[in-house]
Amino acid sequence: MRIPSDPDSGPKRLLGQPKENYIAILSLTAIAAFLVLRYAVAASPFASNLPLYIALVAGGVPLVLDLAVKLFRRDFGSDLLAGISIVAAVLLSQYLVATIVILMLSGGLSLEQFATRRASSVLDALARRMPQFAHRRRGAQIADVTLTEIAVGDELVVFPHEICPVDGAVIEGRGVMDESYLTGEPYEISKTPGSQVLSGAVNGDSALVVRAQKLERDSRYERIMQVMRATEQNQPRLRRLGDRLGAWYTPIALALAAGAWLASGHAMRFLAVLVVATPCPLLIAIPVAVIGAISLSARHAIIIKNPAALEQVDSCRTIIFDKTGTLTYGRPELTEILVAPGASRQEVLRLAASLEQYSKHPLAGAILAAAKGENLAFFDVKQISEPPGQGLTGTADGRQVRIIGRNSPAARSLSLPPLAGGLECVVLVDGAYAATLRFRDAPRQESHPFIRHLWPRHGVERVLLVSGDRESEVRYLADVLGIREVHASKSPEEKVEIVRQETSRARTLFVGDGINDAPAMVAATVGVAFGSGTDVTAAAADAVVLEASLARVDEFIHIGRRMRRIALESALGGMALSVAGMLAASAGILPPIAGAVTQEIIDVVAVLNAVRMALPGQSLHDF
């Protein structure tokens, strides 16, 4: 599967990302070499300055050129002052000062890139999951072909545990497929001749022959990839906290520096003010606070993939939830037994559980759990049989018992209760209808209190439930949890459109799992994935909660709030100290070198305050 080229990916990105790391190491080495040559060896001025020249040419020039491009684009970020300081220091032959500023600038950028680099690519993860070849059958021959060679009408063999390559219909074989990656449903779906299959679904234990009904480029999985590409390309760039503060700090510093130069007539005053003004609390303290938040999150089983989300999550006023595995446990529970006249509820449950202990069907565990919860003893079972797609059959306590799906051919002639939300199976005893068992994916115990506390504790104004599940099932869960805005039976494309509309009104937090949620996560302001999801969802999310727990989501919101507060304290406090230093420099009290030392002291104070972010501190959830 081909992925279109991206100007921000590939070799250019790989080579460009660590550039600042090398510049920081080079400038630090140059400063150390200068100090040794100047004071330990007593070398000539040219020899002493040679390491600084190298750092300025190899490190300073690329940084200044990058800043010049940003300046041309009218992007007045927090690093603009540093670039002006470098140029001014070189023009005034203050090479040590210039190299110190290069170290501060490149070090801050390195920290920022370390904090923001993602561990994996969403599109790469999607592409890796799909097979590169399909097994096409023509007559008695089976040959491997690429997905682009598949034509509508081709017969494809999907071997056990393989991923279905295209959308189609089963023509031979019986088995099950796990479509939860695509639909959000937590159950395996039985497949018999005539059943529809989706690209991306995982086959069970039986080989199936599928007739392709769509080309690879038109199949469901590829459409999800197309939505993901479009969503990534259209994702708005969030302006970072440091850049927003730098937008007003930079003009103030330049005005003070120019005023000092004009008032005194000495260009050194201009340089001294700029060196003190170099916004290292923005360039270093904020990334340190971010890294501390990432570390604290990791200790709470939360992996931060996009640190910009830490600045945004507490300001999200709309939260959008997926249903299955997010607000629910992602596993069915037996909720109702509707028995036929004259049948015993406990007897039917006991017979069904006796057979289900030999089954691997997803509903078997729910039936067993219900029987064990009522302390029912199991019957001895003989002649157990479970042909794919034909239900479970056996003899228990001398009676013929059969458990089938509601839509199976054997159930169509029966008089069954009206269809309800969730899943159902039918129990036959000695060939006669005995009961209908109904199942639901139960809500998490913490779901209701978590949703209830969002408005009073976090100012969340709207809560939406958006799911690919059926209307009746989604409405039932929404009523239980008190969610008013519900969107059911939504495809990944429809989910993305809903999220885009909501994000255009206010910042959004999307919480979900499954490949079908990945595009919606990218479209939201902040996306959170539960660890029970796939690596694709993890790559799309801004944060991954390794424990499927809404309490961890609450902790993530609190960590973001705390990080923003500490980052602002460090940045604004450091900037206030820098303004005091600028005033001293403009009065001639601080020369450029002393200004650089003063700025380093300010940096230490700001960074030490930012380091507090990594400390455990108070409780991080409040419901």
C-alpha cells in the first residue's frame, strides 16, 4: 500500500530534527575549549577564539538563517531575540557571548524537540497492518498477487488469522471474523456463504474463500486511510505557549535595547540588554516543565505522544466519547433471560452454561459468569459440537441442547420476543424453544461519576457519545450515563465530520480506541486512546492511557492543568527577572558577559521551578 510523499516526513525530517542537538553539543564544546585555551594554555586571541569561530559558522549560521525565514514569514516567536543577540554579538566581536546564546537557543530547541517527537507514524502503522499480498484462486491454482492487482469478482482465499485484503462476500467456508478494529463492536462476527466481509477484519480459525466486491482503493480500510491522510493534512497548527508569550515580550525587549543604545550612544548597551533579554525561561523552562509532565504522566500509566496536548487539554470544553471499550468494558454481559412458557429460568441457564464451558465464543464467558454468579452446578455434557456458523450443540442431563444465533436459519421459524438492543442468542431444549438470552456491553463503573464531574470540576460544557454501534444499544448506554447528545451507527468518515464540526466551535477532547477512532482523534484538539486499542490508535492519539481507565483520563487533564500553571510561573517569573536585568543593562550596570551570566542565573531559577512538575504532588483526580 503506497503512502503519498509528505514534505515534512522522510529523510528531510529525520536529518532536520536532531540538528539542534549537534549545535548544542558543538557550542558547549567550543565554550569549554575557549576557556581552556584562554586561561589554562594562555593561547593567542585568535587561537582562543578559533573554537568559537567554528561554533558560530557551523552552528550559529544555520540557526540564524532559520530565524530569518521565520522573520520573513512574520512569525515573531520567543527565539527571535536570541537570533538578534547572536548577530549583534558577532558584529561587536563578542564571540563568547554569541556562542553562549547559541548554546541557550539550541539547547532549548533540543529540549522542545525531545518533548514533541512522536514515537510512530499513524499512516505507517496503518499501512504495516495490511497485508501486501492476497491469495487469488483461479480454478485449482492459488497465486499471491499484490492488492492493486485484485479485480472485482476475483476469488480470494483468506487463511486462518490473516487480515482480509478487500471488501467482499464469503462464497466458501464457515468461521468468524474480528471486525472490532473497524466497527467498534467488541464481538467476533460469524461468517457463512453470503456473509459480507470488510477489509482489515481478522479471520478466525477457518479458511474462507471471499469474492472481491470492491477494488483495494475503494475498500473500507483504504477509505479510513484516506480520511486519515486528509485529516492530518488539514490539522491546524496549535500556537505554543512560549510563542504566544514571546510575541509581546520580544517587542518590549527590542524597545528597551534600542532605547538604551540611543540614550547612551553605546552599541554595547544594546547587546547587553538583548543578552539579558534572551528568553531562556521560554526556550528552556517551558520544555523542562513539559518533560516533567511527560515523566509524571508515565508514572501514572499515561504515555504522552504530543506534548502540545498538555497545554490544551484543560481548556477543552467539549468531550466526545466512543462507546465500546471506552465508556464500556468492551465485553458482553448476560442481562436478561426470556423463557418460554413452562420453562425454568435457572434450568435453562444451567443447561446453556454446561455447554458453553466448552466453547470459545465471545458470549460463552458471559453465560458462564451469570451461572457462576447464581452458584449453579453444571451438568455433565456429551457429544459436544460447534460447527462454524451453526451454533453449539450437546447433550446435558440427558437432554438435547442447542444454542444458536437469533438470525440463524433454525431460529427463523420460531416465535421469538421482539428484537431489542444488544446481542441475543436462542436456546433450544429437545428441539423446542426454551429461552432467549440477551447481552449488553456493560458501562464501566466509573463512567457515570466521571461524566457527572466534568462540568463542575473541568468546565466541560458538552458531552457527546459517537459510536458505530446500533442506535438501540448506544441510546441505552447514553440513558444510563446521562449523556444527551448521541450519534449512533456512524462510520469513521462520519465520526471525523462530527468531530470537525465540534472542534470548529470549541476545543475538543476525543476519547476512544480502535482503528475506526484514529481519524477522529487526529481531527480533535486532543485525542486520548485507551491501551486496549491498536498501535494505529496509539499513533494517532496525543496521549495513550495504558490502563483502560477513565480515572487516568482525569489524571491526564489534571497533569495538563498543573503543567500549564508551573510553565507560566517559570516563564513569567523568569521574564520578570529578565526585565529587571534589562533595566540594569540599559543603565550600564551589566556589560554583555555579566548579562549572559545573569541570564544563566535567571535560567537556573526558572528551570528549578519547572522541575517541580515532575514531583508527585497532590492527588491528580477528583471524582
